[in-house]
Amino acid sequence: MSSRIFSSREFTRDVAAAKAAALTGPVLITDRGQPAFVMLNIDEYRRLQGQAPSLFSLMQQLPELPADIAEIPRMELEFRDVEL
């Protein structure tokens, strides 16, 4: 993960470039040459906060199955005794 440094002036002039850079890694924003802020994309921020999406929330994002899908027939298995 690479980070990019923007001065406050560069950041103000080209916020879109800072946002694009934040997609690939943290963006360090300096104020008078000193680090002042860090900009992260939301997924990285949540990962750092330990806020990984729950399985339930991921399942809610799945598309619904169409109503016309036929049910899969149950498979009948036949078991035999093992001969040794």
C-alpha cells in the first residue's frame, strides 16, 4: 500500500486527485511542511476500526432469487453394507 503526500495547498487545489490517491493508500496532508491529517478510503478506515462487515449485512446485499426457480429435487441415496 503506497501513501501519497499533499500539501494543504495541493489538496485544496485538487481534491479529486487526493480522493483518487486514497483509493490506493493513505493520503498524508501537510500543513506548513508538517503532517497534519491522513485521508483514507472508507473501507480501509473501517478495517482499521475493526468494523468489518458482518456476514448478515453481506448476505442482505445478495440479489433475491427469482420466484420461478424450480426446487431442486431431493436425491435418494442407497446405502449398502461394507464387505471386508
